[in-house]
Amino acid sequence: MYNNLIKEYINKVTKNMGSNQRKEVSKELETHILDSAEALAAKKNVDIDESIIHEVIDRMGSPEEVSAMYSPEKTFSDKVVDQLKEILRITVHFIIIVTIVWIVLFIAFWIYFGRTDYIEFNMFTLLIMIIIYLVIIAFHMVKKLKIFSQH
């Protein structure tokens, strides 16, 4: 029967999709194939059979072409990796900026006062930098999650 033909085609289309996307696309494709087959059979004034299903599937294109029309669904681990990369990027930028500011201040104090003992890197300085870093990360996460975005 033609149901196996439809399922085989749908399986080829959805083989590389995530489970949620696979379910959605499978339902969508099955509905589309059956509706198109019904319309084509009515147009030709015949019953739906394997030749009608083959014709509908041929018109849709190869499974690879149809699969390419759907954007890939990111898995949870892909999303976590993306977030970690973003945090790493922010961290590297923060470290570079803090280092540049410290070097500029060090040189400025050395030129202006002739000595550098005015600049100390102590626990208080480290605590301030950590707080600033956490605030930057928090703002980024709020922006990324779009908590305050208008819909």
C-alpha cells in the first residue's frame, strides 16, 4: 500500500533532524502528500494509488532537497556550547580590557609620579573586577534570553 511509500520518503527527509523537529516535519509532510495526492487524483478523476503518490513525491523533490528547506534544530548541548563560547568571549575581552587599563594606569603613574607604588593590585581591586565582570555577564544573559523584550 502507499502508506509505506509515504513513510519511507518521510524517514529519508527527517533522518538527520532532532526528535521534536522530526515529529513536526513528519506530520506536515504526511498531510501535504495526502492532500496533494487527493487533489491530483480528483484532477485525473482516479482513486489514490501508488502512481499518484509517486507523482506527488517526484514533484516535491528528492528527500535531500526537501530536508534542506528546514533549518536544523539545535540540540540542548549545542545551545549550552554556544552560551559557553559567548561567556568565554566576554571573559577574554574583559581580561584584555582590564590588562590594558592597568598598564595605562601603571605607565601614567610612573610618568607623573616617577614611581609605581601608588598602584596596588590587592584583594579589593580583584573583588571590584569580579563584581564588574559578573554584572557584564548578567546583562549579557538578560539580553540573550530577551527577558525584557517586547512581543
